[in-house]
Amino acid sequence: MKQLLEKSNHVTNFIPQKLEFDWFQVSQLMLLSRALDEIEEKELVPEKLVFNQFSARGHDFAQILLGSLLTHPHDAASGYYRSRPFVMSLGIDLDEVVASPMAKAGGYSDGRDIGVVCNYPNTDRKGAILFPMCGGVGAQYSPISGWAQSILYHKNQLNDSSYSGAIAVSMGGDSSMSTSGFWAALNISTTNNLPHLFYIEDNGYGISVPQEVQTPGGDQVANLKAYKNLKIIDGDGTDPELAPALIKEAVEYVRSGQGTCLLRLKVPRLCGHTFQDTQTYKEADFIADEQSRDPLPKLKSYLLNNGLMTTDEWQSLEEESHRNIRNAVDKAKERQQPDPENLTRFVYAEKDEVQLRGGLAASGHVFPTQSNQAKPEGSRLNMLTAIRKTLDYELATNPKVVVFGEDVGPKGGVHGATLGLNEKFGGNRVFDTSLSEEGIIGRSVGMALSGLMPVPEIQFRKYAEPAAEQLSDTGIMRWRTNNQFAAPMVVRIPGGFARRGDPWHSMSDEVEWAHKVGWQLAMPSNAEDAVGLLRFALRDNNPTIFFEHRSLLDNSWSRRPYPGDDYVIPFGKAKTILSGTALTVVCWGAMVERCQNAATSLDMGIEVIDLRTIQPWDKEAILASVEKTGRCLIVHEDNKTAGFGAEIAATLADELFFSLDAPVQRLTMPDIPNPHNFLLLEKAVPSEQKIALAMKKLIEV
């Protein structure tokens, strides 16, 4: 595998060819797609061997034409649930296409994801890669903007001329243009003149909802005509003469480096939204009109009338396509089921099996030396300066690190963590983005898949909520593609109370990231740990949330000498702050200082453990300590109900029940948002006095 990847990174420069279509291949792919739809609908769905069936009849012709033009080794595309003909045109093995909807072993995901959600790493670089599709409508757009930006970054910043002429293509239906993902990507790509082709298949409906409900006048594209830096190409996606010309024009425009293009082709949906959809919301005349616009008979007539194929050749191709699909279906039925013993593999990176696409590890990136031993130097730094210094060093030593977000450029971030980095490293590496958290994280996905290390900033914890879909999809990407794709990144998120609190800027809610599959979560309490944890995350092969507590950024207790440019702290290693035998106190983030001060004031032999990372968390260290003390108090800022303290308490009850001398206790904020008034905030957040009282009571039980 390593040799394959190393070989694939040596890509010769792409030489543009005159765009022509292989009509035999186009016809073959259409007939294969139609045959597969037919067998699924008549046989596999009724037999309950396929549960999610989305026919692309009517959409198929234009999709295949587009896919056949994506021949650059750095082209990338994202599709959606009705994109199977496009997927087939990229060169995916037919057996995988047929077996994946049956959730058989192998396939796109080894049975982990629905079969219409495809991916194609294309490691031999004979054409486009296909991003892992997502189940959410609109989620496919902003990651492709990230890839489009990475094309320019590799070409201009990393001086890799092999990226010249590459393009990024996002596919979607007309109703997907209503989503935040579409608008985020449109703003990213047009603002930056990125080589992004938006391909919109307009069949007039979003399941049963007509376009008149989606946009004024029922025409999204007409309403975009005033958009700057956007070339719009519009027409009939079923016409065998017009559609190829429009598609070639769009691809040539973007490939030439002129900027972003939106290609809207009107196509009929010759089926329901899914096989189960009876389309009762459509009038009979409307359905009849759709059927009359079927591109398959149009293509056949065009080929026969222009002497490009004979009737016998068409008949032979049709019969051969049915045989090939029939054989592939029969082979798929004989495939084994996925091995349940592998079910929990690839939630996180495995050192011996690197993913095929995405991140620094997949390209064999080599880092500078690193050490688990701190080498303190200079005066004590606050956490903010320590974070900035770490970002500075990683930017200087790794040209694939890019830092971005709203206000992180010339301003240096609303908290100052990136101050001076834009001036030092330039606007290609440290830059501002539009105000769209969906776009910030979605862009990061595309960059990560291209082999960069994106470091996006979400200004405050609460503001991550608009990016929830992209964050969730990123975390499960490795697992749902069976380790074919992963998108390692470090998302910096300040949060928690400061001098004041409020429901919008002071949210902690770290338990959400502990529950998000595939994400790591670091919550440092001091400058030294911030350096070690951040550097580890920037060199790791997993996506990480790096939580920067607002009250600790310039907190005097959290100041530490800089531990050196090679210092790392592996995730999942807690730190014992105070040793003792009477009580174990588990804490993290802003509660560590308060717990240490409370324990010191009591002088009762209390052991205080800073968890440092929540996912993974150091279960062994906690179990060993509680085995020794017999008592445990968990202190955190997050709400009590279902906070991460509940997970720790449940683990202790499961694995150490008979060693406990008292019930496990939790001291947290009540189940309320963070209040703004300082008296209310003091009442809500565990104080040193409250912590000390809880410690004393638990010891004396």
C-alpha cells in the first residue's frame, strides 16, 4: 500500500486534450445504469436485498457526459444520492457498484453505509476522485470549495505544477440550492475565483416540493444572474447535441482558470424520489411530458441518424449490458456478508493501516523530531501566547498547515491567538473567511482530503452549531468509508466563561464532542499543556477539537514557560496535579486551578487529576487513583445531566464498584445556559469554596 501511495504522488503535468465523447462508452454506461435500476426495482427491492433505491433515469445522460471529461489526476467531485451514473463514469468497478446497495462485503463501505452513498479514492490517479457522499442534502458543496482552493494552494503556494488545469465539481439537484451548504460554497468559490463547477440537475422537484416553493419565481438560477464572478451556463440536459456542447463549455471554462461556473441542465425525473414514491403529487400530463423527454431514446436516435452506431450494434450493446448487470447481481448475491468482528475498526486512525485519501499521513509526510519531555525555556507565557507560538512553529516547519476563520487574518483573531501570523506567513496560509461556520468546516474537509492540514477557528463554542452537519460527517468519514477516506484537521474553538458569561459566547458543552464519533477533544488547563496537546493534534491523523477556555487565555495560574518546539503530549494521558490517598478529584479545563486551590486549602490528602483530553480519556489513570482512594469527586463546568462526568461515574460504577467507599459525586453547573450577571455566574459555576465543601463532605462520609 505504501509503495502504491508513494508512486501515486508523482503525477506528470496534465496536458489538456480536445474534449470529445466516446459515444460507445456513453451508451454502454447509460444502458448499464438502466439495467441495474430495472433489476433493483423489479427484483432486489421486493426481495429486500436493497433498501435504498434511487433511480437516475433522466439524469443519467448528462451525468455520464460530465464524468467522462474529468480526466485530470487532481480533479475531484462530490455527488449525491442520485449520482450513480456519474459515479460509474469515473471508472469504479461494476461489481462494487452492484454489490454496495446490497450492503455486501467490500463495496464502497463494507456494508457500513447505504449503497447510494458512494466514494472513490482513485489512488492510481487516472481521473477524478469522488468525495465520500453524505446523506444530508447540501453537505456536498463546501468541501468541494475546499478542494478547489487546495488546487490553487498546491499550484501556487507549494509550486506543484501538476495541479494546473485541475477542477472541482459539485453535483446537486435544484432544491439543494436552498441549503446553507450551497450558499456557503457559492460565496467561498466566487469570492476567491476558485476552479469550481457547480453542476445542477433541475428536475423541478425536491421530492414532492416544486421549485416555486424553493425560490421566488421557481427558478434559482435566474435569480443568480447578478452574482459576481459566476459564469452561468443553462440548457437542456437531454438533448444529445446541445447537452454535450454545454457540458464541454463549462468544463473548459473552469479548467482554463477563469473561475467559478454554474451549469444548470434541466432533466426529467423519470421515477419517484425513491422506488417507494408513487408521485401522486404530479399530474398525469406532467408525468407524460417527463417521459417524452427521456434522454435514452433521444441518444439512440441521434447515434443511428448520424451513423455513429447501427441498429444491430445498439441492440447488441443493450443485450450485453443486461447480461453484465445480471452477472454482477448474481455475483453480488454470492458475496459474503461483512465481518461483524470488524465493526468497530476505523473509528480512529490505525497506525498500521493508513487511509487511502486525506491528511498528511496518506501522503507520507515526515515531521520534525518530537519529545514527550518538556524543556522549559524563557519566562512564563500565558496560554494565548503559547498557542500562537505553537501555530507559528508548525506553520514555519510544515508548508501544508493553513490557518483560517473569521477575523483570524490581519486582526489576529478576536482573542489574539493568530496575531501577526497573517503578516508573517501571508494571506494564502493565514486568512479570513466569510461568516459561515458551515463553510469554514466544509472548506476544511476539502483541504484535508487534498493532503493539507487545515486549522479552522470557530470564534466561540456556540457558533459551531451551524457547522454541526459538516463536523458530524467529518468524524464518521473514516468509519463509513472503511478507512478509504479521512479528513484530519484541528478545529480551534474558544469557549467557557470569562470575566462575564452569557448563553452565546460562554457555552462549554464539551460532552457533545465526546459523543461525536471519530473526533478527539483536548481541553488544556495551562500554557504548557496547550503547546503539547496542540502540536500533537497538528501532527496526528485524526480530526481534533482543540478547546481554548476563555478564562484561561490570560490567566496567571495557567502561565508556564514554553516547553520547546519539539514538545508533544499524546492524547489520553491525564496528569496528576496533587497526590493523595483520601479522595480522587477528576477535572479539566478551567476547573483544574479551582480544584487544586481547594484541595491545597483543605490539606486532607486529596489527589487532583487533570484529564487534559476528553476523547480519548485516561480511564486507566482514574481507575488506578480511585482504587487507591476509594472516593471520587468529578468537577466540570458543563451541565450536570449527561455531562462527561456521568460517563466517568458510570465507568467507575461498572468497573470499580466494590472498591468504592462512598458514592461517586459530581459538582457541575446546573442545567442552565451560562448567565451574564456576575453574581448569577458565580452562583452557577463551581467555585473554590463549593469545591472545597464538596471535597470535605465526601471524605467525611
